[in-house]
Amino acid sequence: MSGRMAATPRRAGRVPAPAARPAPGLRERKKASLRAAIQRQALRLFREQGYEATTVSQIAAAAEVSESSFFRYFPTKEDLVRWDAFDPLIISALRVQPARLGPLPALRAAFRQVLGELSAAQRAEVRERLALAMTILPARATLLDTLGEPLRQLTAALAARAGRKPADPAVRTLVGAVLGVCLAAMFAAAEDPRADVVALVDEAMGRLEAGLKL
């Protein structure tokens, strides 16, 4: 890849791709594992008791952590249905896609790589979280607020792949379109309990890649 880039003249205003980021260390992996365990227990209690009837104390006890530890990982109860571990995995998968792939095909391949490895139980969990995120008013009202950092990372990764700056209007437009089709897939999955959210995201990305023709 580096040889190909060296042989290709760079256009004005284009920027080189950043170096690959190091893999997360043991401390980060342990934190991610505990965060996932807390969320898993919360979803189980939401399923058994209902969202409103489940308290933070009950979730902390089920996950075997203190309430103070709970709040270090999830500042609010709504964060339990908004958080997932996929964003950094998708960004990492995007960065290593073949250079011959354009931004959209590369991102679609990254989605397939990460989401395609989910087990049936994990897919059901994602669908359950999406349904909660779309129906719990506090979570739904602040959904866009939680997308700031993932969108920044996606913008940077797609800009690097295209050899453009993150502030480039074309990059921002593309990222906005990706966000739109993913939100559409999320709403569709929330409305249909039988829907395969992974297939919905892939189909949405395929339509975007084809130019959103009706």
C-alpha cells in the first residue's frame, strides 16, 4: 500500500493517512469487558422487570460492582441502552480495508466484518437495545448527542482513505449520508422484532453505495 501511495501524485489539499493505532492494552480490554458485563445484566433485568422498574442498585448488584463503579462506566441509566463496543471495532476494520476500495465500499466491508461475526444471541441483544433506544424518551432525545465522538472518528477515517481533510464538505456530506441510512436501519429494526439488524445495515449501505436510486 505504501509503495502505491508513493507512486501516485498527491492532489493539492490532500492529507496522508494516519499511522495505524496500537491495539488496546490489557487495562482497556478489562474495562470494556466489565462495561459489557454491566450492560448485559441491565438488559436482562429490563427484559424481566421492565426498564422503569429496574434500578441502578439492582443492576450494580447483578453485575457485582458498586454503584460508584457503575456510574464510572454509565453516567446515566439511559447510557446502558445507547452504548456498544462496535464503533472502535468498525473504525479499526475500516482502516485496514484494501486501498483499492473507495470510502463507501470500504466502510460497508468493515460493517460486514464486525457485525457479521456477531452470534445469534448478540444480534438479538443489539435488536433489543435498539428497540429500547427508540422507545425510551430520555434515550431517544439524547441519541444524537452520543454520536459526536463516533462521527468524529468516522469522519477522520473516511477523510484519510479519500486523501481529504475532515472538514471537506464532500466528506461531511458522505458521513451525514452514512448516519442517515444507519438511523433508518435502526428505526426499521426497532419496529420489527424479527428483523435482522445486520442485514438491514448492509442493505442500507448497499443502497447508499448504489446512489440511493428509487
